[in-house]
Amino acid sequence: MRPTLMVAMPHRPVTLDAKVGRNIIPAARLPLTYRLYSKHLARAQVLFSSRHPGKVGRMRPDELDTALNNLAAEHRLRQRAILHSPQGPHVRIDGRDYLAFASNDYLGLANHPALKTAMQQAIDDWGVGSGASALVAGHFAIQQQAETALAAFTGCEAALLFGSGYAANLGVISSLLGRGDAVFADKLNHASLNDGCLLSRAAFRRFRHNDVAHLEQLLRDTPAKTRLIAVDAVYSMDGDEAPLAALLQLAERYDAWLYLDDAHGFGVLGEGRGVLFEQALHHPRVIYMATLGKAAGVAGAFVAASHSVVNWLINSARTYIFTTAHPPAQAAAVLASLQLIKDEGWRRLQLQRHINALQHTFNGTCFKLHSSRTPIQAIIIGANEAAVQVAGDLREQGIWVPAIRPPTVPTGTARLRVSLSAAHSEQEVARLIQALVKLLR
């Protein structure tokens, strides 16, 4: 679906037998689309394996133990730490208390009394489960209230709740594109954006990170008539930002959609309203997605755009149609969170003080700290083993900072990903800084 066609689409329901991507698929033949999705998921695995040979992909039963042992030998085996406390700056993990700098709870709202009270009351009012898809069992009034509030908060015509940012990315991209179309993605995009691009069945073109000239060359060379540019507004492992104004200019010049994943900007940038509001990027061809489990402190995600786009997603986004709606009480917590984001600007000011303190410490040192105005502060270590060692040394001091390794980041750029929160005190950030300076000098 091209942006110019979508803008003119009438506000009326579309049957499930109508267009899915760019194909007319009768409901009776839905199993075929499942097979297509499986096929393109396999494409995703092959693409990933080609960039990380021998690491992941198709796996026979007799290969699993060897593959896991190889991951352990490369210091890349991931194991879940068991959390025995609410999320916050102080957590209890595997029986030990830590000062934590790992969560994306940027505003310190995940355990806020107002959100807990709202959710508890909503359980009394609306129950726990939603029972089925919103198109089957009904769309809860409290969820409609949350969607209306999110649209108003971001300055958009309409919004649609999804179960996760991953589901939103897969649903949006695959509902707008199909075979014969083209999607253009930054090379550092989140995995969910890449998977959405692959599953759309469109030609998948990746441009060098934040390289507008490279993107324009790809746009100019494509024969596809329906095009979509997909980027993270804030990149999750580096904290740097996409050149959104320049990307919108290209989208207008080459008649493309511009899809923005603002998972890490919403709640923090633009007075908490996100990059769309901050940079005044409202445009019929812009589609905005933000998650609600990071700065907002809840869970899920939403897509904000024109009425036409949202109506189209309700009728064609498979990750919205073919899934049970999220619990209604979640929407009540989202409403409470929005109120706090609006009213308590001191949380963003506190974050900025923490960011300034950390950046001031590392300026002029031999360790690379990615420059970011967001709570994501990445300290590049390099080798996997060294990053794991530093993270382990911090844990010995009662400080929890995750070591991020390939394939999440490129080989040779293993890092500590420090996530700052407004819930941290200045003394707690100073304790982290002191420990880092001692370990990294």
C-alpha cells in the first residue's frame, strides 16, 4: 500500500478476505500465509547465519549440545538471572542485592504506586484476561481510552495498542508491503524491525548506519512503487539517533513510508512525547511506534498515525488480528503512566544530570563512551571475555551492569550497556562511576 493511496482510503471496515500485504488472500486459504511466514522466517535465519557463521540457524537435535558449548567457549552463552524483587534501581537477583543499571525503566515508573493502584482497580473493574482477539470478543473501553490518550499525547489522529514492540513492527511492515515492494532499513536497526522487513516478502535493502546518501542511492535505484523506510529513532545499543528530518525529506522525494521505532525515545525526549513531537515530524506518510514497557513502565506498545493507517492495521496487521488482546488492566496503568510523564518533568531533568555526570567522567579517557543524550550509555570494551569480566567485577561490588556481546552488537564491540534511571540518586550514579573508573583505568 503506497502512502499516497493510503491517505485517500475511506474510513470503512475492510474484510479479512481483502488485501494482506499486496496479495488478495481469502480467509479459507490462511494456512498458505502461515507457510509463507515460515518460509520467510527461514530467510531471516539464513540472513542472520550469513553474518554470524556457525552461530545460529537450523539446528538438528544432535547438534544442540555442541552449539551451546561453542557459545560458552566464546563467552556468548546467555543465561537468565532470577529476579526476586520489583524492577527498580535496587533489585535482588539470585539471592543477592544489587544496585542495578540494566533496566530500560528510564523514568522509574515500573514500580510506581500510581501505576500499581490503577492496575489493581482496573482488575476489579475489567477482570484479568481479555479472552480473545479484540476483533472477536470486543475491544475494551479502557483500551480505547488509552489509545485515544496516546494519540493525543503524540499529536496523532489515532493510535492502536499492540502486545509488544516486536509484534507492532512485524504487523505494520508486513501489512503495508509485499512481493514487488521494497523496504529500506538502517544496518543497526533492532532485530524486530529486520524480522518485519523479511517477513513482509518485500525486497530488503539495508543502508549504512545513518548514511542518508547511501539510502538515497538505494531509493533511486529501486523499481518498486511501494517503498518503506524503517529506522530506530534511538538505537538501543549505542543511544545515538537517526537523522529523522533528512529521512522524511527522502520519503517525500521518493514517495515512501517512513516508519519510526521510538522505543527508547518515548517518555524521555520531546517533553516525554517522543521524537515525533519533538521534531514536529507529523506527516501522512509517517508512522510512529513506541513501546510502553520502557520509560512508561508498563508493557506492550502502540502505533500512532492517521485514522486511515490505523484502520488499515486493524484489518490487515496479522500480529493484531490473530492474537489475544493484552489484559485490559494494562491500559489503565498506561493512562496513569501518561499522567506522570506529563506532570513530573523533574524525572527527565534528573536523567539529564546522571547522563552529564557519566559523560563528564569518561571524556578524555581511553575508553569509548558513545555520545548520547538518552539514558543509554554504552562503554565499548572490545573483546567478549573482557566485557564479561568487567561486568562480573562490578557484580562482585554489588553493581549490576549487563555485558552486551555479539550477535547483539558487531564483533569486536562488546560493551557495558549502562541504563540510567530517574529513580537512581546522584550518590548511586557516583558509586557506579567510581567503580568503573577503578576497573577501567
